[in-house]
Amino acid sequence: MKKTFLPNLRHCIILDVIGCVSYIIPPLGPIWAIISGIIFYFMFGKKLGVYGGVFSFLEELIPGVDLIPTFTIAWFMRKKELSESQLLRLKKD
């Protein structure tokens, strides 16, 4: 069984801030959309990485919704997932 990885929360917050300011420089918005989708996929992997990467890509492309902290929300989702799996393992023992 492969161990699930929890990215650094600081990195997630930094990536969300980059996403929020990416529209200050107009050509950076679409470029950041592609980059953020790829980074999201590799940071979170599995199902969360695929769906979250697509959501992150679309969120960065659509004007006005880049204020959603996608990476940070995904961090909390992964943290909850890991906590629940640890509890299940403890109950089995």
C-alpha cells in the first residue's frame, strides 16, 4: 500500500497567493492556469489530484474566481483523509 503524501501547508498558501496575483500581469493568468493544474496534480495525486488539477486550471482561467484558495482547501481535505485513515488503522489494531 502506497503512503499518501501531505504537502506542506506553507507551499499551498504560497501557490494560492500566486494564483490571486496572477492577473496583475495579464499574460500570466492563462500560463499560471496551466502550471497550477500540473502542480496540483503532482502535489496531491490520486483522485484529488486529477479532479483538483482540472478545477484549479478552470478556476484560474475564469475571471473573478481566482480568490478561491484551491491548494489550501485541498490540503485540509487531504489532512482529513489522512486522519480518518489513521483512525481506521488504530481501530483495526
